[in-house]
Amino acid sequence: MENSNKKTTESFKIIGNWETQSKVLKSKFLQLTDADLKFETGKENDLLKRIETRLNKKREEVINIIKKGQPKAI
């Protein structure tokens, strides 16, 4: 039985310089504020929820947007 209503709990970690990445996001999405983009280690889900709400996008979309701005893992 497939449970497609269950929220994705994909583990997500910020990689690289978040300050730089957040500036890029803020320039692409003018509705994002500094408060929306405030990041604390271990609180990635809080950050994702704030961005989801502000951009009116799903978690997976927000993760993909952020990953595009992260350095490639070696």
C-alpha cells in the first residue's frame, strides 16, 4: 500500500556558504526577506517551511531551488 499523502521527510542539509546562497535567492525571489532566509544549523526544516510559505511552493520545489545554488558535492 502506497502512502502518497505522507510528507517527504528527505534529509536536507545546507552545503557551502549560506550567506552567499541566500543573497542569490533573495535577488531571484524578491518576496523573500532576511527573516525568511535566516538559517540555523540543525533547523533546515524551519528554513524550508518559511521559504515554502513565502513562495507558495512545495517542499520538493524549494529543495530543488536551493540545491541549484549549492556547490556540487565532491
